[in-house]
Amino acid sequence: MRLEDLRSTLDEHAGRIQDAPQARIAPVRRRVAAARRRRAAGVAGAAALAVVAAAAVALPHALDRSPVQPADAPSTLAGREVPRTQTAAGFDYRYTRGFQSRAGTSSLEVGVRVGDTPRLVMWASSDTSTRTVVRLRDRTSGDAPEISTASGFSRYAYLPAGGGSRTERLRLTQSTAGAGTRLAVAVYDIDAPMRAGQGNGTIVYRDRVLGDSLVRSVIGDPGQTDLRFRMKLTSLDLAWADTCYGSSRWYSLTVAGRPVLGTDCSPQPELDAGAHPATFDGSVFPAGVRVGDTVTVRLHLSPDSGHTRSLAQDPDAVLALGLYTHRAATHQVAGVPMPDAVEDSGHQWLAHEWLQSDPGRASLRAELSPSDRPRLVRWVAAGTSSSGDVVLLRVSPDGSDRGTIVEQNESAVGGISYGSSYVVQPGQSPVVTLEVTGGSTSGTRLGLVVSDLVH
Amino acid sequence: MEKAPASGAPTWVRPDFEEFVAARSSRLLRTAYLLTHDRGLAEDLVQTALSKAWFAWGRVDNDPEPYVRRILVNTYASWWRRRWNGEEPTDALPDTGSSGHDESSAARHDLWDAMARLPKRQRAVVVLRYFEDLSEAQAAEVLGCSVGTVKSQTSRALAKLRIDPALEPTDRPTAGPTDRPAAPATPEGTTR
């Protein structure tokens, strides 16, 4: 073998890759948003997070004051009573800052500082005379705008923690504004998050995540890099929420001597440590393990990425595990079990419509009827080839057939691809199309799940 | 609408990130494909690296490509078994990409197959040295290791390729892809 052959082989294969990099922006943005949601990290009782900038604000005293004063959160904004509290994804939030525009303006821009804990914003217009359409756009993330067709404080938007301290630039606009119209934004801080479940002051395992209950949580001390416990199994149907923070090393989960997982420890903690428990497709326990058996569960920090028994030392590392019942109801869509209830973007959603293609069909089209409530669209593609198929989710908010590609995924190994979700805003009746390019096979199945907003 | 004076607080507005994705990520995709030998995994790897880089974008120097490439290569090297709701773990080796070979020689085809059997770190070194044309020092910086490690990994990788059964001397019958014994599952292949 000559080095020239090696170079030409690499060049030849690299040259075969055709790419549309513009289409990569949207999925990367969604991954960032998902990561920020997962990084809902924080410390209870952290210092107040100031809202630091506002435009056309009639509450100048609300700016740059820390800690927050009661006067910063007036009980009415834009002539509307502001909800004092709100719940989102299992946590309580408290209204702390208010902004409103001057009379007669059709837009309001605010900067909301987000740090180690998530925040919520709600919005409203004083205009009740006509059917009001208010759009809230996060100009920092570039996400699609939130739209409300009700003029009061009827919806909240979730600003996930993580990524260091940042300022989200939010712009509220109204389609038409009369001479006296005011727009308002209310900002909420998380309130006593440890009340939501079992925690150590930094992370918490919620007592309930959707329909599942916390069975047991074990949180190690800082520097305890080998965490073991024994448990008697009352069920094999469990969801596992492992966590490691305070280190950039590797950690592993072993159950009854069987390696289950190895992944990176995160330097930053995630407040909501039980948000995404995994079932590992029921493959956690070794063959022969039965209900009633007692097994040893071990989490340990490793010096490298191999599955090794050797331990790494790190005085700041914290290992933790939460175990949840797993009774989630599912529907088979395209042959894949899709959970009915999900948490996404700080909201809870419940599936009400399931669509799937006939085997071998390369596209699936759905026309969604108008609704005053947001809806969540999830998708799945099964039986696709990982050597060239591309799955596209195309959404046309105005109902035409020429929609915008909002998701592009290469087909996954194993032939099953899942996409990140898409929120259909109130008042929209879009056409949603899921399609596979690159040629489908007789086993290709496509599925869409439409969910209603529960909270 | 009146604008309030700027507060002076830092904001996270970074239009250059999307420009970077549009302009430079195709090159990263090709590197990822050479590492993973799978188009789908390569896309996943690039998106993973880019989304990780997003969080540090404000701290990245003028040319972010080396930084993103470092994330990409190290993410690839440390992939073991991904966790994500709904993702199916697999015990099968990933597909080896398009089978649409045209005129390329059997030797190149076999060399590509042989590369798939290299351990991840060695494959990464080969791609960085012979596709990216990085020096040993530059490759060491990307991989976060010493120059000596790059040298030894390169040497081992080339030695493995030279003795790979797929690259036997041409005066002996060359086993075709279909009659060659199945490649043993590498640790990284079975545990991802």
C-alpha cells in the first residue's frame, strides 16, 4: 500500500459526498435549542436574574435592579392582570419583571437575561376590540415566532437555561394597533425548584415526569466517583435518568454487572435531572434477572472512553441516578412505539392524531385543520436506508404545497429516524409533508403524530 | 417604537455562526464521512459538533473551523452508545456508504474497507494527516494528544493497513467483498 493510494482513496470517497449545507442550519438550531432545554441547570435560590434592556418601556424602574423589587412586577400590564405564578414542565415560576410599551405602538422589544435557570415569559396586548394576533419572536435563537390569537396573558414561552449567561432578545408585534394599544411582556423566575422532587440543591429528580413516578433517586457527594447501591426489583419496566456533572471525563452505568451506558460527564449540572429518562429498549437487565431479585447498580467515573473498571478521580464530579416507573402509553406509528405524552419546549403535549404511510410510500402528507391552540408535530421514518436516504419534513403554514423544509435528517443506522418536533402556532392550518429522498424500499414507513398542548 | 439606550450587557447575537454552517460545513461533512464511513452518521456527527460549538461561539477565535474540527474528531473518537429518547441502539456495524463504485480500482475499494477496520483513533489520525494534510503537530492539537502519540498511531495505522487481508499482494488471488470473511466487529462498531 502506497501513501498515494491512501490519499487518493480518501479524496475519492470524500468527493462523492453531495451536500446542501444551507439545509443544515435548521436542524443544528433545533439541536442547540434542545441542548439548551436539557441544560436547564441551576442552583436553587440563585441571585435574581435581571432583565437588562427594554425598548419603549413604560417601567423604567424595572431596569438593571437587583435584587428584584416588588415594584418591578406591577399587577397589571397593558391593562391586563398579570398571573403571579405559572407552572412549566413540573416546576413553579414566579412573576418578577414586567414591561409594557407606550400607547399606540405595535411592537415591543425586550432583552431577557437567562443564566443558570430557565425563565418564562408571557405576553399580552391591551387591544380587545378586534381579533388580535400577537407574535413573540426570539431574535437570538432565530426560532419561529410564538403566535397568540388571544390578547391576554394566555401563553408562555420557555427560555431554557444553559450556555452561560446570555440575553434573549424578544420582539413582540401586533398586526394592527390602535391609538391606545399597549403591548406587555411579563418575565417569570423559577421558584423553589427543589420542591418538585428529590434533590441536592443543584439538581432535582422530579417526583413525577408526565405519567411516571420517581421510584428511587441516589445522588453522590462531590468527588464520590464510584456510586453503588443494591436494589430489590419490583419491576423490570423502569426508566433510568443517570446524571454526571462537574467533570469532563467519562462515566459508565452498570446494572447487575452488565454495561448499560457510557457517555460524557457534563461540566455543568442540569437542574431537571429526570427530564429524559431512558428505557434502553428494555435491554438493561442481563438475561435471567427477574422481579424480586436484588441487583447492584453502579455509576462510576472513568479515565477514558473505554468501558473500564478503573476509576478516575475528580473532586467536583457528582454522579446521580433517578429511577422512574415506565408506564407511558404509546401508539405504534410506522411500526415504532411513539409515546402519547411528551414534554417539549417547556410544555406538555398529548397526542391525538396518528398518521402513517402505506409500506413503500416515500411521502406522507397531512393537512391540519385550524386551531386556536398550539399543536406539536413529531415524525418517524422506519425502514429507510442509511446509505443515502434523506428524510425531509416540509411545513407550509399557509396550506400551500410549497412549504419550507424545517427538518432534514439523514436516515439513521438501524433504519429508524426520529425528528425534532415542530410547533404549529394557533390560527395556522398548515400542510405537513414528510418525505424520503434517495429512494424508498418496500419496507419504508413514515409516520406523523400530532399532539395538543396540555399545559 | 422608541429604542432604549443600549444597556451594555452582552448579547448572544452571532449571525456568523449560520454563515459558517452554510460556507464551511460541507468540508466538515466530508471529514466526518471519512471517519464514520456512513453518510447518516457523518451528518449526525457534523450536526453534533456544530451544536456543541454554538455554545462556545463567542469564545472562538477568528477562524472557527479548527475548533469545530477538533470537536468533531473528538466526538467521533468518544462516541460509544448514544442516549436519546427513541434512538435505537444497534449491534450491527454501520453501513459502509454508497456502493456506487464505478471505475475505482479494487485496491482502492479494499483500502477503504480496510480503513473501516482501523480503531477510531488511528482512523482519525489517518484522515487528519492524509486528507486534511495536517502536520503531526496540528493533528496532535486536534486530537488533544502529544506529537509522539500521533506518530505512533500513524505508524500503527499504516502497519495495520499493510497487513490487512483485503490488501494482500496482487500476485495472490484477492478476496472480493462478498467472499471475504465478515470483518470482526470493532469495539466502537458494536457499542455505538
